[in-house]
Amino acid sequence: MLPPLDAAHPTAAHPVAAELTAVSLGGAIGASLRHAVYAFAPIPDLEFVLEAALETLAINLVGALCLGLLYGLLSVRGGHPLLRPFLGIGVLGSFTTYSTFVLEFSVIGREDGHLAALALILGSLFLGVAAYQLGHHLATGPKREKTR
């Protein structure tokens, strides 16, 4: 949940509309960035589905790292109430791609077998969590033990 907006803030009167606008603008940017990555590193066709899956994995790992950085920085420094919807949901949510991952997983499972598909799923999951944790750690620094 987002922190409540200060009543004097210009978006306080219509917070849902402001968040929707922030997510929409961020989504346009994130989707465009993902398209640019695919355009500059094109996969000739779906015959190279493993290469495409690795490209998607790389995009998703960069997104997870950036999300960890964003949420870590926001937890330490705070920020504008629309920053998280704009960057986290909008830009990074549309930059990363679950639907393409599922398509590639399905094709790999059909063409290369279930073991390859399972490796892709588990690798994506564990590497994604690790990338998020790394980003969060880089943003917040080492955990300090609580003193009594």
C-alpha cells in the first residue's frame, strides 16, 4: 500500500486517478524499453526459442534487480507517493514480461523436454529472487543487528 497523501498535495483529491496516470505513463516507457531490447538483440524466429528465453530471462533479472533497488531506496529514503506506482508497477512491471516467459517455457517444454523447461522455471525463480535481494541490499546496505 502507498502511504497516504498529504491533503495539501495536488494529487490528494484524486489519488486513484493520479496513480492510474503514473502507472500508465510508466507502462508506456517500460514496454518501449523492452521492445527496444528485443529490437537491438533480435531473435531471428522462434526456432531459436532457447536464445529468446535467455533474453527474456536477462530482461526479467534486470527488472528484479531494479525493483529491489527501488523498493530498498524507498524504504530508506521515502519518496513521492507516485514514484512506486510509476517506476515499480508502470516502468518495471511492463519492462519485465511474465507472459513471454510462459510462452517460451511452453515451447521449450514441448520442443526440448520437460527437464529443460523445469530448469528455466527454477532458474528464473531463484535468480529473480536473488537479483531482487541484491538490489534491495545495494540500496539499503548491510543489515544492522538491533541493540537493546
